[in-house]
Amino acid sequence: MNPPTIRWAIIGPGSIARTFAAALPMVAGAELVAVASRDLARAQAFASKHQARLAVDSIAAVAEADDIDAVYVATPHPHHCAPALTCLAAGKAVLVEKPLALNAAQVGSLIAASHRHRAFLMEAMWTRFLPAWRTAAEWIHTGRIGEPRLVSADFGFRCGWDPHSRLLDPALAGGALLDVGVYTLAAANAVFPGPPLGVAGFAHLGATGVDEQSVAVLSWPGGRLARLAAAVRTATAGDCRIDGTEGSIHLPQFWRATRATWTSGDKSEIFDGPHESNGFEYQIREVHRCLADGLIESPVMPHADSLTIAGVMDALRRQWGLRYPGEDGTASS
Ligand SMILES: NC(=O)c1ccc[n+]([C@@H]2O[C@H](COP(=O)([O-])OP(=O)(O)OC[C@H]3O[C@@H](n4cnc5c(N)ncnc54)[C@H](OP(=O)(O)O)[C@@H]3O)[C@@H](O)[C@H]2O)c1
């Protein structure tokens, strides 16, 4: 039996939207039908390149279109919440780029809207759906490393110096934590679900005032710990290690992992799982699966995990004195 068609719209046809559009044809039943931009010509150019029949220059037009089932929000961080709320209110399924929103207050409002309108909502934490991570999760679940005790993860790269870029401009919620630190937090959260007991971090706030690099330490009951680093002006290895009482798991380039290695004493096993497309296909399939099952959240990347992660980012930013211009639902309240 053919899977039901899910008709997608993209909001924000920029850099990551191109990755999403490239993966979509790999998913059975997925169809790109609409593209929304602040500029109609940009929407038309993207729609024409990816054979979408509708190009619009407003979020309302996406929300009002009857022939759209699911919306992918791919705008910069401060512009996730408003379009997602509008689309949820119209009953669309919404997949929002990471981080789900600017802060926990906004994430809470999105979750409330998802429940109110019985509309699916998920943070596009694509890493979690990669075969290497699914394998690592299975190894943990089946006790292959005993009790997980320590998660170590880093994600850093060196961007060019452009104070007006999405990565460095405070008005676009630039900085390492929300852009790449969120992956390290999601990795720790996948192993130790639930809010941490303690959160402590240091950040270097650069010339534009955003966190160019940071280190965070998190603790959970029972002495479980995570040490996480994020950077946008310093390249790091991008490793994740999960150490347990009986063994360890290592995921090189963990945020786009294609390999997971399990080690216990002198025994080891390597899982190699190259992406079928660019890796986004797995999260898109998860959306389709959840919609087919009538779910409003994914059991793999549930609302509660996004809220926990946003709460930790708020806590770290409070410690660093980092707020974005015009931020409401403040990180410091
Ligand atoms: N999953 C991943 O691997 C990954 C990688 C990179 C980024 N991301 C996430 O994807 C999101 C977008 O990142 P990106 O690098 O694709 O950004 P981008 O290319 O700078 O922007 C994406 C699009 O958003 C719209 N936009 C830009 N500035 C805006 C503003 N001030 N207000 C409203 N819309 C605006 C633009 O479209 P129009 O002007 O045409 O409307 C732009 O093309 C971010 O949340 C980022 O964290 C994810």
C-alpha cells in the first residue's frame, strides 16, 4: 500500500531549506507544494527549482492553504515561534528548525498551541533520527554500556567574521549555544532525559555580545554528568562519548553521525550507517510516521525534551548575562 501523501510547505527558503528540499524526494509520500519567503521572487525561484506549485510572501497564505499538511520552519532563531504558532493554529503539522524557539517561554507557548489545536509539533533535531544514533540508543537501552554515567560532546566550527551574520548578530540570536550547543544538549538529553539538577557554564562573549564559545557542565540525580562545549569561532572535533559502568559509545562528528563504536573492555563493535540522502530524510520520515499514527509529538523527540533543552539554554544565558534584543518570555525571568 502506498503511504499517504504529506504535502509540505517551507517557510524561509535559505541555506538549510535547500538541504531539507534535497532530502524530501527520498521520503515516500512527501511532496513539496509551497514555499514562503518575505520576498515573492525568492519564493518563486525556490519553488520553481524544487517543483513546488505555490509561492507566497506571507505566513498567513501558508496557514490558509487547504492543500498544505505540514510546514517546515527554516528561518533564523527569533523567527521560529511566530510562524509556527500561526501554522499550528491553522491545524498544520509543524517541524521547526533547532532550536525550537528562542527560550523556554516560547517553547512552552508552542507546546500549548500544539495541544490546543491537536497539531503535530517537533523540533528538527535530525541527529536523533540518524541510524548511528538509533543504534547507540538501542545499545544503551539494552544495557551494552551498563549504566550511563558521563556524556561528553563538543560542536564547534570557525565561521567568518561578519557581525551581521545569523551566527554573530544578537538580533538574530547569534552565538554558539543556540546554533550548535543545542546539539550537545540534545545528545546529553537523549542519554539523561529530564531536567538536570545543576547547570553551570562559562562563555566567551565576543565583540557582538554573543557567545562565541562556551563550556557547560550538567548534573542529574545519582551523579550522572555531562560536559559540553560549543563554538562558532573555534573548530572542534565534534565528538560525542557516552561512558557507562560497563562500556562506552563513541560517535565521531556526532551531530551528523554515520558511525557509532561500542567498546567494553577488549570487545568492540562498529556500526556504519551512511545517510541515504543528506540525513534529513530520517526526521522527515518520523514526521510522516507520527502523522499516520495521529500523534501530536514524536516519542523520539518529544515536546518535553525540547522544553528541557530550552530551559538549560535559558539557565546558561542567565549565568552569562546574555539576552537577545527584544526578547520576551525572557531568559532571565
Ligand atoms: N539542521 C541543521 O543542520 C541546520 C544547519 C544550519 C542551520 N540550521 C537552522 O536553520 C535555521 C535557518 O538557518 P539558515 O542557515 O538556513 O539561515 P539563513 O539562510 O540565514 O536564513 C533562512 C531564511 O530565513 C529568512 N530570513 C532571514 N532573515 C530573516 C529575518 N530577519 N526574518 C524573517 N526571515 C528571515 C530568509 O528567507 P526570506 O528572506 O526569503 O524570507 C532566509 O533565506 C536556523 O534556525 C538554524 O539554526 C539547521
